[in-house]
Amino acid sequence: MKERYNYAKNIYAKIGVDTDQAIAALKELPISIHCWQGDDVIGFDGGELSGGIQTTGNYPGRARTPEELMEDLKKVLSMIGGVHKLNLHASYAIGNAEGRDKVAPKHFEPWVQFAKKHGMGLDFNPTLFGHSMVKDGLTLSSPDETVRRYWINHCKACIRISEYFAGETGMPCVMNIWIPDGFKDIPASRYLPRARFKESLDEILSAPYDKEKVYITLESKVFGIGLESYTVGSAEFCLGYSLKNNITPLMDNGHYHPTEMVSDKISSLLLYSDKLALHITRPVRWDSDHVVLLDDETKEICREIVRCGALKKVFIATDYFDAGINRICAWVTGVRNVQKAMLYALLQPNNTLETLQEEGNMTALMVYQEELKTMPFGDVWDAFCEECGVLSGLECFKEIQQYEKTVLEKRQG
């Protein structure tokens, strides 16, 4: 391993890249790992999936209890190097029988203890789907004041929980608001639901909170199953509201039209927003939330973050759920691919490439970019894993297979 790494280190040094620095930077980059891959987005408060969210497959071994989900997360963390955060939805409250509008820090004490034990921060999401108070597909944009009030109170409660997370872990909490609101067919008015959504958000944000501890983000979506004609929280609405109200825009790369690329949007938003949040997924067909691969768009997203000098400005989270394959393997593979993409980005001679572009030397730029594709990146990745004390390559998969035999196969029902 050491010989291979030294060879790769020398190759990269010839183009002005310090592989030791790249590994060190990756080790300090937190990725917010979504909890919902392990149980198919079911949660623990009795809700059911709705609002265009679907999980397909019935691979055995789904986590059914908080204890099983934490056990699986512990295994996942043992195979992912670096520092990380855990991203929770409000539906993962433990022991809340009072309703989502009454959710409180006490319902997340076990998650805080888990995070502390593993040296993790916590991020949070109000859960505005899979609930009887989603009326006619609407929540914060509903014409029913009772419905809107319920979800406004839920989001305010989630702000208090987010402050609790930040205070307990010592790390800022990113609290992301996403609503499933929309219509299956062409609406009579696109304006009225969005006006109500804006009023609801205004009231939610009127709640006092420590902006050094909690970063509230707003996530857009292009459409959902059953909401094909109109979504209230469009990209234009969420971006405009975020920038005007000094909160953080969040982009999920599955939430745009097929020809739109989140990688192309990052530099623009960083010119106008101090912070930016991302949910990284793989939209095979629209927002299908497949396991993240080391594909071109994932690499380009990470390259844009590095090129823009935005490692401290962008909150990176994963968001996918596949029940058709081993869930632990899906978790580990997706998060590690985000890390691989980021390492790939950190190993680019960006100053050289930018100079070639500014000089108009597009021939040399093309040649450099193509040669970089076959650089010994894999050897640097293996060195990162070794430094972090985690398995690399197929050895990681063998460990997951063993966990399936000893733990997952014993779960019934």
C-alpha cells in the first residue's frame, strides 16, 4: 500500500497537487448521513409515505426499531472514514405519542446520546409528509387554517429541537424545510398556495433562534408522483425566498428538470448566498433517489465546491433510499462515493486549469482534463481509508456480507 501511494503521490506532485493535503482536507469534511436509508423512510411515529415519496423493494433486514437502526448506523460508521453528521427527520422521534406539532427535544435524547458517542453532529428535517394532517396534498400552503397552524407549530418545534442538537453536540445544526404540496392537474391559481406558503414561512422564521447554531434551509422540488402539474415549493420560489430572508438555499440534484445540473448552479448561488446546502442523490428517472455512484455529475458537483473555495460554505448531505439491495451496502457505498468524488476534486490542479482557461488555451485545458481521468486516484483513496482505519475495496463489501449473515438475516417481519 505504501509503495503504491508513494508512486501516486509523485505522479500528482508533477502537476502541482499535494496528495497529503487532499487526504487531510477530506478527513475534516463532514458529510451529513441520512438516517432514512436504513428503514425505508418509515420512521417511528406511525406515519406512511406520501407526497411523491416511494421506496421500492423488500430486501430482508430492514431496521424496525430505534435500536436496530442505531445498530446499523454504527456498522455504517465503522466503514466510512472522516468526520460526519447524522441527518434525522422529525418522524424518527422516539416515544412521541402527542403528535408532530408537539414534538420536543426529549423525544430525541437517545439520538443525541448516539451522536455524542460517535463524535457526530446532528442535522434535522421537519417531516411534512406521511401524516393525516396533510390535507388534499397540502400542508403549509393549505387553505385550511387548522392544517397550516398544525404544520407551522411543527416547524417551530423543530427549530427548538435543532437548537437543542447544536447545544448538545457543539456543532451547528442544518434544519431543512421541504413540503410535498402541489396538485396532480393544472391549478386554477398558482399564486394563492405560494402566497400562503410564504406567510407560513414568515411565521415560522419569526420564532427566535440562534443563527450561529441553527442554519435553516429551504428545499425546492420540480414535481412529485400525484403532483405532476404543480408544486408549491418550486425552485424559483425557494431560491427567491431563501435569498430575500437570509436563510440557506438547499438543492437536491434529483429535484430539477432532466437537463438541469446542480453542478452548474453552485457557483451562481455562492455569489449571492454565504452558505449553500446540498442533498446528493442519483435521479435515474426524476427524483428516484438511487444510491449515489461515482458518476460524472457527482464528481462535477464536488469539483465545483472545491473550485469555488467553498468547503466551509457548503453543507453536504446524502439523500437516497433503496430497499431492493442490502441497505447497509447502499448506505456505505453512496456516502463513500461522495467522499471519492470530493477526493477526486481535491486532487485537481485547479490553479493550473483556471490559468489555461483565462489564457484562452482551451486545447491544453482539454488535454489536462482528460489526462486527469486516468491518474492513480484509487491509490490515494486507499491511503485515505488506511489512515482512517476503515476497509477499502472489496474487503469493505465482505464485511457487509458478514454483517448480513450475523445480524440482518435474523430479523423477521
